[in-house]
Amino acid sequence: MCLAIPMRVIEKTDNTGIVETNNVQYKANLQLLDNVKVGDYVIIHAGFAIQKLDEKEAGKTLKLFNELRDAEGKL
């Protein structure tokens, strides 16, 4: 099973960026997307940004991930 995570770009140098979600930072390759800027939300899969998202859509997905994490802790 593959998992892709929405993350916000917090730093960018050429085709590499530092992305963050839930206070976790990760170095990601941005070369598959055009015009990625600091502050953009991207979906990260296997170290690559594969799609840009708007902030609202990223927030919905992150909320679902957090709900799943919280529900797992109650099992």
C-alpha cells in the first residue's frame, strides 16, 4: 500500500524543499511540479512532491489523518 502525505513547503532551494506537517520536517524533491513556492501545500510520496493542493483541501486531508491517528490510540 502506498501513502502520500500533504505537507507545506517551508524552504526551497532549486528543486529541493523542506516540507512540514504536524511539526515533522522532511527533505523532498520538487522537480516534478512547476512553480512550487514556499507556503504551497504539496502531496509527498516516496520523497517526491507529486501534486499541489490548495490549503483547504490539504487541511481536510490532514484532519482525516489526525482523526485516524487519534482513533487508533483508543483501540
